[in-house]
Amino acid sequence: RATNNMTRGLIEAVVMTETGPLRLLNTHLEYSHPEIRAAQVEAIRRIHAEACARTVTPRNDSWGTYKFTPSATSAILMGDFNMKPDDPLLTRLAAPFEDGAPAFRDAWGIVHGS
């Protein structure tokens, strides 16, 4: 069935902080189509797990596109998730990873105890 969905994306940047590299991820998830939004959540989880894996098995430093660039297991995921607080997809987004990658934690819940 046709919906009013639109192409969405995820932007990732690594910033160097006093404590080391930090990955910043910003997204705007699908509003109109829950199945597409679920696929986007899985893609974010896969991207995070892959970035964490790169910290365990870093690349050789070389030239050009093979030049080493820092990565980190520390990440902040932000954006418009287009979900209500009780949406099961938020639970999935914050679920533990089987490979040991650190799970996303909800800053609002940490600060406000919810």
C-alpha cells in the first residue's frame, strides 16, 4: 500500500574530545510507515555494531582512502525518532547487542528517572 513516506538517512561524525573520539549520529526516522521505521532502527543498530567492531580490529594506517580515521564505541544518537515513549521500537533501539557493543541509553530517562 502506498504511504506518504520519504527517504531518510543517518549522518555520522567523529569528534575528538579530551577523553578520546566520540561518534555523533543524527537521524530523522520515518513517520508514516512503521515497517520502514523498524528497518531504519535495525540499520542504526547495525551501523553502531560495525563501528564498535572497528575499534576492536582497527585498520592499518595507509594513504588516501585507506588513511586511518578514528572510531569509537562511545556514541550519541540524536534526532527525530517519530515514536512515542512507549513504542516497542525504542526498546529495540536500546536493546543489548549480542557482540558486546554498548547499548544506546535514553538520556531523558537517565536524567528524569523515567
